[in-house]
Amino acid sequence: MNFHLSGCSNWIFLDLDDTLWDFAGNSLLSLHHVYDLFSIFKQEYPSRDEFIDVYHQHNSALWTDYAKGNVSADFLKTERWRRTLFPDSDLQDTPPICSEINTKYLSRLASLPNAVAGAHDLLTALSDHFLIGVISNGFADTQYRKLDNSGLWRFVTRMIISDEIGIQKPDRRLFDYAIRETGATGRPIMIGDNPDTDIMGALKAGWEAIWFNPQRRQSPFTPETLASLGIDPHLYIGETDNLHDVLRLLSERSAIK
């Protein structure tokens, strides 16, 4: 596919987890690993699926709080296991095993290589036209290892991780920081799977954005909704449920300009 990119930014940015790297699949494998490794899980949850459901409920709530700046990364790492295994324990007296479980979980998680379908092909095509950056709300050490073990590092010029600077998406300051750190010119483009942190965060920062929507959720990015928020609707390039289609959206966007 040919691009017509005159006047475009020299950088394109992507989210990592569940946009390029298969967090959902790799996390499931890692949860299976710790369930089998620590006998305490079987004592509390005879069903592995029940354990995973409860864990996801607590983990999702804590990540929402983390994105809002309400809790620290260190708190999140152990609290998700305390709530899952010791819901009646004192918050100030988290059992040491929670930290041990978290270490094993993150170590296993970061070692897994599985990328989202089409990620390598997309980055290969984009690298002919852009410098590629990653903007992630994940934990720094884990994110670098994911990039390395998946082979995605070959395409990425710069990774901006909230954990390293103390600001999470969708805070505009993180997007402004990415521009300063990379020297990106023109109007940067953001591609991500999270409509709130990736897409709305980028749009409110004045960036263009493509929503990777493999679950085919209803789009909140109608022209009327964006305009009501003071966002130029033309900044929203569109959405797709597969990464291969990103190239089409970029090509159409460039032809219109």
C-alpha cells in the first residue's frame, strides 16, 4: 500500500499492551503459572477460572485508580494479590507472599513473546515512513522486557513509560512529554486499544488517533461528541478491529489532507 504523507508528523506512537503485545493472552498464561506454583491459590480457589475472575476484578479496579493517580505502582503490585487472597486482612499488614507472587507473575509475564496478530507486519510497514514510539502506562522493567522478548524492539525508536516519569495516560502532560523527548514535528498520531487513556487522551492533547478496537465496542468518538468536548472531529482518523487495517486508515487520511 502506498502512502502520501506530505505534511505528516515524522513520528507515530502506539500503545504496547493489547495493541502490539498480547497482554490478555500472555497474562492468562502467567496467571495459570502462579496458580500452579503457589498452593495457597488452590486452598482459596479450587477452580482456577474462579481465581482468575476475582483477580481480574480487583486488578482492573486498581489499574483504574492508578491511571487516575489515586494509587502508586508499588501499592497496585501487592494490593491486587492481597484483595484476591486475603480480602479480610489489614491493609497495613499485607502478607509477604503477595510480593513474592507478584514478582513471579511479572517475571513470567515479561518473558512471554506473543504479540498481537499483525503487529510485526504493521510495524515493518510503518517503519518505512515514521519513527516509531511506544507510550505505555505499564511498569518500566516489565515493559522493556516485553518489547525485547517479543522482538518488537527492532522497530521502536523510543519508549515513553508513565512509571518512569510519574504521569499516566490520559494526562496531557504525558503526550506533551513524548513530543519534547522525541522532537516530533507536525501533528503526532496515536494508535491504541483503550478508548479513554489512549484515544481520548491523545485527542485532548491535540493529536490524531486511531482506535484499535478488536472487541468491536460501540464507538464513543462521534463527530458530535468530540465537538461537544472541544475536540476537532477531524483529529479522529477512525477505528479498526485488526492491525492490518491501520495502513488503510492512514492512507485514506493522507489522501484527504
